[in-house]
Amino acid sequence: MSWIVQAVGNTTGALGGYVQNLEQERLYKQYAAQDEANARLTAQEGAITQDSALKNVRASMASLTASMAENGLYGPTYDRLATQSHKHALQNVADLTYQNQTQWAQYKNSANYNRYLAQQTANSRGLNLHMSLAGGAAQTLGSAAQYYGWGGGKRPTANNKEAFNQAYNNTFSATSYGAGNKSLKAKLSL
């Protein structure tokens, strides 16, 4: 009758795997939501940083132009100097914008990947449960057949019972919920 305990253990293991799968899906969705929030925050901060940097560029160019005019510096050489300073300042703004957009894209990609993982987890949940239950049922039926002597065998003797109980204990510890809920992994590694 120990095969009944095995059936209960296999069922508990399968349900434990199902619950673990639900939790994993929830975590992936939570990670995706956090990445989306980070992407929005990064976009807002980037826009503020870019506006501030452009204001600084305009202010520094106005200051440079006024300083040059005040000191009587004019002509093509000084115009090139002002133009070069303006280009460098705009390049710095472009670099800041690029860094911000890259970080935003990383958060968006991470959110998309976590949503994908959540969907894959949800898609595999039913299949994993069925595989775990079917594998457990096969083990339980095999144990019951051995115990009752089905399939042309004789009823177990004291020696057979000891071998059966040893095999049962090995199977139960590999598939039970109490063994870390590794029933699916144990079955897939066969």
C-alpha cells in the first residue's frame, strides 16, 4: 500500500511545481513593470538634462561672444574659434542624449525580455503539470504492479518488499515536494 503514499507524494510535487511556476511568472511580470518605470524615469531625466545642457550652451556662447566683442576680438579667426566652441558644446549635449537613449533602450529591452519570460513560463505551466502528473502516475502504477504482482509476477515476498520499499524511497525522495520540488527536473533528466 506504500504506492498510495507515492501517488500522494507525486501529486504534491506536481502541484508544488505548478505553484512555483505561478510565482516565477509573477516575478517576471514584476521585473518588467520595474524596467518600464525605470525607462520612463530615464526618459524624463534625459529630457531635463538635455534642456539644461542646451541652455548652458546658449549661455556660454552668449558669454563668449560678449567677451570677444568687449575685448575687440573680431574677424574670421575669432569667428572660427566661436564656431568650434559651439560645435564642441553641442557634441557634449549629443553625447549626453545618446547615453540617455541607450539607457532607456536597455530598460525597454529588459522589460520586453521579462514579459517574454513571463509568457513562456505561463505557456509551459500546464504542460509541466501534465508531464509531472503523468510521470508520477507511471511510477505509482509501476510500483503498484510490482507490489501486487501484476504482469505475470508473483506477489512480493519479504525480500521483494524490501527491494520495493528501497526503490519506492528513492523515487519518493527524488519526486516529492519535500525534496525541493524537483519532480519535473528529475523526470526531464531521465
